[in-house]
Amino acid sequence: MQDLIGEMRSIFRDDHVNIEDMEKTLLSYKSNPADWGQYAMFDERTYTRNLVDTGNGKYNMIVLCWGPGMCTNIHDHSGSHCFVKMLEGQLKETRFAFPEEDTCGKPLDKIGESYVSTNEVTYMSGQRHTSQVTFWSRYGKLGDSVDMPFDRIQSSSRQG
């Protein structure tokens, strides 16, 4: 994990972040619970955000821990970078078009969804869309024997 932190700090040392370099770096790290297990603190009521590194003051590296079927509220990333490296399990990201100013009270338009599995990486910037993220089971693993409220589709994430 220390090697990964060092590489991330190098990528974020300048004001401009090379998204492809960051994705390659995250893809090259193979998930190892011995590295991140100490940060995997769960709460049965809500997901937890567990700080690993403050990254030169330019990013926060966190381990998010989710219970079965937990999801975020629909949100954007306010123009900031959000890289997700799935350490264990699977998540579903549902993307919505950013609402126009005069759409108060109207439903959001869903523009896509994708899945991310163990060791895959996805990137969200919040520019022109909002998103909701849903995780399954203790580490986010989507079980075959469980009835899910969505159909499986091809992931748009990158695989390592």
C-alpha cells in the first residue's frame, strides 16, 4: 500500500492530474486485504469513509465500506476527480443527466449505468452528470443467488 501511496502522491504533485496515469497506477495495484484490512471498518446502518492518506493535501485516499444493498444519495463530484478502485466485491454506478435549472420536481434522466468488480477502476468527475453508487453484501459483492433490483449489464470500467 505504501508503494501505491507514493505513486499517487507523485501523480498529484502538480495542479494538473493525468487521469490515464492515475487509472494505470490503480489498475497495477492488485487488491490485498493485508494492505487495506486495517481500514475496513463497517457500520450496519450506513457506509463508512475510512481515511488512509491525505495525499499532499491534494486528495484523500479512503476505504469505503458498505453493507448489503447500501447506496449513496444521488450526487455530483463538483468538478473534482473521483477514482474508484474496487478492492473486493462489486458496485453499480447509475448516472443521471445534470438537471436544468427549471426541472424542479421532475425526475432525473438516467443516462447510463455500469458495474465495477474487484481490481477494476472507474473514474467520475461530476462534469455534466450526477451519480448514485450501490454496493452489494459486506464488501460489495454481488451474489448470484440474491434477487437484485436491476439487470446485469456490461461494465464500462477498466480491468487490470
